[in-house]
Amino acid sequence: MKGFNSKSIIFKTAVVYLFLTILNISIFVLMVFENQLDLIAENAILNSQHKGTNLKYRLDNILGGDGRMSPGNINKIVKDAMSLGIMEFTLFSENGRVFTSMVKNAVVERQMADISELKMINMAITRQGFEDKLFYHSVDKKQRTISLYIPFTYEVDKIGVAAIKLEMKDIERQMGYLYRQCLLIAILVIILHFGFAVLLFKTILIPLRKLNEATRKISRGQLDIRVSIVGEDEIGQLASSFNEMGVSLQRMRDELKGANPLTGLPGNISIANYIDCCLNAGRCICVLYCDLDNFKAYNDKYGFTRGDDAILYTRDCLVAVAKRKDIKEAFIGHEGGDDFVVILDYEYWEIFAKAFITTFDRGIYQFYNAIDARNGFIESVNRQGERQRFPLMSVSVAVVTNKTRPFRRHAEMIAIAAEVKKYVKSMDGSCYAIDRRSGPLSPTQCISPSDIPPLHV
């Protein structure tokens, strides 16, 4: 496993993304927590106000009219408060004097309200007078209690205040639910961030790593490297441009090595060297010179781009036949234009020639439009500038072998092959022929049909 590189873009992206994830979780959870906590407090306040409203109603019933703050009335008020579940209860006068005070069913001796209580008493009386509020409340979140200050009237024109303190019941259960809710939200945010991180890693970081590795290999001379990234986005376009660059570099290197730039097959130098090596090794070989018939007319009508496609198709046919199980060690070269050369052992030449012609003829129609394919010819201009009908493209295969004639080097075989090819091309359609003569051949000697019988497939 490669060491972790802290300077890599993956590491930097991971650090930034982790920071953003933690920040998002913190903000999200904090917002939810504060909002839900306020809702819990508001719910508790509503519940306490319900009790305060009931107590206000009972106070008015007991002290309505000219009711006095007598011990009997005070006891009634205390009992009603206890029946409502109020355990901390104090009755104040307007100026803060304490009529009675009770904490958890126990009476507490007090004379006056403290400063904070006086403030709340004044707030409650003021709000009742100016805002028509039944009571005033305050919330102590730390102690989890709510204090209500309920103004009431006694002895016709006097104002008192009942102060009650209520616990925010069920708060622990609600807080537990809140904690679970925040934890669930945090988990969901983490899952969403993780999914986005996986998407980011697959769509950007992994392709960048592939491009980096491929670039490193190309810099070491492995020009056949291709990046398997498909897409219409910028990364896909970059990968496509990268692959095209690799093809261009490989083509340039192959050109330097003598390979044909269009087909990538070995060129003239490689072909000549291979033939000479076979002859020097005493190997019994056949050299097949394959040439397209009527190719110029096709080029003139359909254009050079389609002509290049036809040449590539010819290459593919030759390569496909060379891969047959009944053919071994076939060397395929491209002299240029529409001329190809195949070198293989003598025993395989006819199998190869027949299979090549059959394969070629079967698929050549795809390079013509429907009308030309149906007619079996095209109309184009000949070398004299006259319009002429030309048959569809076919192949001529001229075969030369050292089985019957002792060739010393490739130039001698090329000279004989040129004569054989000229003879084969004079025949109609795709055909092949082999030079079966023996002994040395004079440069002035002509080839007769009896020497090279053409064979059609």
C-alpha cells in the first residue's frame, strides 16, 4: 500500500470536507436543539398558565366582592392551590407584605417579599392594568421551574398577588427525546455528507488519480496506456483528450520506428527486414501482396476520409484472418496507400488468401451508399478525365514463394511480386494467384497465364 501523501489533493479535500461536515453538524444540531428546547419551554408555560387560570378563577370566587384576607379565606385559597397540584404558593399584598407562604405543603413564616419578588409583583399588577394580562410569568431553565404572579382583588379596591412556582414536569423525558432527535439528525447529516463524499471521490478524485497514473506511465514510454473514463463532463472530455494525445504520441513513435501512421502496421523497412531474416534463416515462406482494386475511383467519389476507413477495414480483415487457429505466425505489414503485405509459412498461404478475400467481399458493401451497392458499380472520372463506371472495390492477392525459387533477398521477391500483382489485377473481382515457376527469372521474361493461373473466390 502506498504511503499517505499529505500534499495530495485527496488529503486536502478530505480535511476540508471533514471540517465542513463537523461545522454543518454543529450548526444543524444547535439550531434544532435550541428550537426544540424553546418549544419544550413554551409547552410547559402553556401547561402552567392553565393552572394559573384555574387558580385565578378560584381566587375571584373566594375573594369576589368585599372578600377579606381572613384566615378562613386564606385556608380556602391554599386548599384550592394544593388541589391543583401547586406545592409552592405565596400570597402578597400590593406593597409586598406576605399573607401566607407555603413550600411543599409546609407553611413558611415570612413578613415581606424580597427585591426580586417586589419587581415581579409590580410587573404583574402593571400588566393587568395596562395590558389586561391575567398574570405574569418567568422561566428558570436551570432550575426547570416556572413562576407565575397572579393579581387579584380583595376588599373591593385592594390588589394582591398570588405567586406560585411550578416544576416543568416530564422535562427529562422530553429532553431525552430531544437528545435522540439531535443524534438522529447528526447521523442523517453524516450519511448525506458521506454519500456526497463518495460521489465526489468517484466522479472527480478517482478519475484524477487515474489520469495522474496514466500520465506517469506515458512519461516512462508506455504510450499504449488509455484511461477508461467515460462522460460528457470536463473530466470525461479531459480523459478523451488524454487518450487522443496517447494515440498521437504512439503514432509519432511508430512513424519513427517505420510503422504506417494510419494503420499502425509495420512499414517498408520492417517488411524488408522481416523478409530478409526469413530468407537468411532458410524458412520456406510465401509473401502475399494484397492490393485494393478500384480504390482511386472510390476515393475520388467518397473522399479521403472514407478511403482511410476502407484501408482500415482491409487491415482489420487481414488481422482477423491472421488470428484463425488454422494459421500460424502471420506477419502483416502496410507498404502505404492500399498496398498490404502478409508473410507466413508456405503451407498456410492459400487458406489465408481465401479467408481474406471472403471476409473482405462480405463487408465491403457497407462503404457504399444504397444505390451504388445495389448497382454494383460507381460512376467516377478516370485518369483521362472521362466519366466511367467502376466496379465495387475488390482485392487482388499476388503470392511469391521461395519454395520453388531460391531468392536471396527481399528486393528479388518484390520484383517478382510486382509482375504477379500486375497480372492478377487484370482479372475481374477479387482473386489470388501464386508464381509457381522454378529457377531464376530473367528481367525481360514475361509472365504467361499458364505460369500463374488466377484463382477467384
